[in-house]
Amino acid sequence: MTSEEMERAMEFLLDHHAKFAAELQQSRDDMQIIRETQRDFQSQLGKLGEAVIALTGMVGRIAEAQIRTDTRVAEIAEAQVAMTARVAEIAERLNDFIVVVERYIGGNGKKS
């Protein structure tokens, strides 16, 4: 091998080594970026998990409030039915009283 061939071979090896070193550094940089991205993702995933837990708690409290509201509405409906029956009873008694009063005073609002 001549000195010129030796020099070209060494240049080739040095070039190849420089390219390899640059690619290796780029790979290391890329891995660092991937690690940072993964840490960010894990952090965001943790926050999302906390938000889901909080939301689940809120939905549970809303469901409990809805059950209480439904119960209260049912109680009010029962009270309304009872009040309607009581008003009907009072109206009937009032009509009976009016009939008695009308008979006593001579009917149809005419005094006897």
C-alpha cells in the first residue's frame, strides 16, 4: 500500500468515525428528547388521572343530589295529592253548608 492509499484510507476512516460520532451524538440527543417527552407525558397522564378521579367524585355527588331531589319531588307530589283531596273535601263541605244556608234563608239568595 502506498502512502497515498494509506492517507486516503485514513481519511476515509476519520470521515467515517466523524460521521459515526455525529450520528451517535444525534441519537443521544434524540433519546434525551424522548425521555423528556415521556416524563412530560407521564406528568400530564397523572394530572389527567387526578382530574378523572375528581370528576368521578363530582358525578357521584350529583347522582346523590338527584336521588334526594327525586325523593323530595315524590314527597311533594304525595302532599299535592293529599292537599287536592283535602280541598275537594272542603269544597264539598262548603257546598253542603251553602245548601243549608240557602234553605235557611229561603234559597237562591232570596230572604224569606
